[in-house]
Amino acid sequence: MEAKKSIEALQFFVTHLSDGAFAHMVQGKHFEAMGLTKLGAKYTGHYTEEMGWVEKFMARINDLGGQVKIEDRKGRDLVADPVEYIKEDLRIQKEGVPMLRECMKTVADDPTTYDSLKAYLADEEEDLYWSQGALEMIEMIGKQNWLVTQL
């Protein structure tokens, strides 16, 4: 096992996942302020869930003898429209899931890291399916009707 590869992969996810998690928190609070309490709770809960993965990945870096880095986050704009945010989140998920699968190949000789990333992949695929389902529902019943379900 080459610990360096695992540490680099995990650090990538620590940095980018914590960035994405924070975006979910900001968006969730925005949706709550709009009165969309269910949608707000979905995304603030998603923040908590994602930060749990960040903590697991940091612990694994430490187990491997690495040192977690505090890296800069990229700024991004708040997406005011809930449907547009789901579309943007889905776009990111569609890019991220294949990237995660490729990353898993690089750590295949480290079963512990591989299994952690595999579990994270299952969670990300579930999120992707939720976003796809939400957009399909919006298409079927209309944006306004869907928004009512998120109050």
C-alpha cells in the first residue's frame, strides 16, 4: 500500500467536500429564510452528513501518518432559486460521482480507504438520485406545486 496516494486522495475530498458542505449550509439557511423549511432542513442536514465524511477522511489521513491541510476554499454565489440550485447541485454530483469512482481505483491497494470511499460513493449516488427525482417531480407537477411541498 502506498499511503501517500491515499492521503492525497483523502485530502482532496476533505478540502472539496467541506467546501461543498458549507455551500449546502448556506443554501439551506437561505431556503429556510424563504419559508421552505423542508428544503432548508434537507440541505442543512446534508451539511452535517457531509462534515461527518470529512471527519472520517481526516481521521484516516491521521491513521496513515499524514497531516491534514487547511486549504483555501473557492467562493461561489448563492443560488436564490431553489430549482436552479437543485439543477446546479445535480450538475456537480454528475461530475463528482465518476471522479470519485476513478479516485477509488488509485487507492484500491488500501482496503480501508477504498471501503470508506465506497461508502461515501453510495451516499453521493443517493443524493444524485434525490436531485434527479426532485427535478422529475417538478417537471410533472410544476414548480409552484413542488415548492408548496417544501414548506
